[in-house]
Amino acid sequence: MIVKGLVIKEYVVGEGDKYITLFSRELGQIQVSAKYAQKYTTGLAAGTQLFIYGEFNIIKRQDKYKLVDVDIIMSFYKLREDLITLSYSSYITEFLLKVTSENDKQEDLLVLSLYTLDALTKGYLNYKIIRSIFDLRALQCLGFMPQVNNCVICGNSLDLLKKNKIYQFDIGNGGYICCVDNRLKIKGATLELINYICKLPMKFVYSFKADYKIFKELDFLMHRYRTHYIEYDFDTLKYVNKYTP
């Protein structure tokens, strides 16, 4: 069986064997054993590293997957050259480990992750901006897209959005509100940015120019929004929040 997937975890077993966790198009998240993969003479060593995206030839025996061969499509090798870049990239894989499971294909989330790793490799956007965009689109893929066009309580349409006006946002109800007082206030520009990002085709999600100042409020909002809906404290975020401005 051939599956296309991204290596989101790797760990060595014994002296030369390895287990990898694949997030695949066909099977969702699966655990795969790779015998002798730690030994470079086998040909599997390069193809079983973290962040490798490729075509994996696997067989299933007694409900366990075994790797036969791998054809690398993208290696994202540059992600390993800088500690901060590696940390942000590791957040992507930690996120996928948490929110995906076997037989849960989530192809859009896989495609988003590949574009995100590519953006981190190229480094032409601020990493916090990349993370904010990833969080927003990933939550959209998982069915938690914020509602910014209509009030989530009464349904009234937000027809005339003013960028400098302050609006109310209810995280628990998942979006903009107009009929109930809420402590969380955000600018109209942030609501507009959320709507814009969510409508972009996946291949263009990191291709537009952005002012970092506009993203500060989105970054704050997505931290609270992600924490509410995912309910997990990511170790990689602890590091990047501590050591990056």
C-alpha cells in the first residue's frame, strides 16, 4: 500500500529500528515501524526523519504498519538549521499529533501543514504571523471557524464593517456578537482579516503582504480561541513564547 504522508514524530527503538508517526492523506495519523531505519546503509534513514513528506510503501500485519520503502517528495531540510525555526515547525507537528487520529483523513489540514512548513522554510513572513494564520485555518479545517459576518447569538448581519471601530467577540460561542455585552473587544480590522484569511485559496494563504501590527490582535485572539477549542498546552509554544519577541 502506498500512502502520501508527513512524518510528524520519530523515535528510535533498540539499536537501529525506528517508529515514525505519519499524518497521511489516505489513513490519517498512523504509527509505522521502520526496521533498521536508524542505520544509514538501509536507505530508510533519510526518509524517516521529522518533517519528511513523501510516498510511503507500507504493509499491514496484525493491525500494525511496517515500512517497506519511501520516496521523498519534500524534505524541508532547512527547518532544522535554526533553533527558532525548528521550534515553530515542531509546533505544527505537535498540533497535528494532538488533533488527528487514524482513519481521520483531514486532507485540507495536511495541505495547510505543508504550505506552512514551506513558508517557515522560506522565512519571508514573520513566524508569529505564520503561526496565527496556521491556527486560524487549522481550526477552520477542524470545524471551529470563527463567525465574523453575523452575530453568533441573534444572527444579525454585520453589513458595514468599520476597521477602526471596536466590536465584541465571544470565544465560547465562536464569533462576533452584537446583542450581549462581552469583555473581549477587537477591532473591525481584525474581523476583516479573519474573514479574508479564511476565504483565501490554500496555496495563497501565506502569499499576501501583511503588517505585523495588524496581526498582534489576531495572535492574541487565536491564542485564546485555540486554547478554548483544543484544550491543550503545547510545549513548543512555551519555548517560542519565552525566547522570541
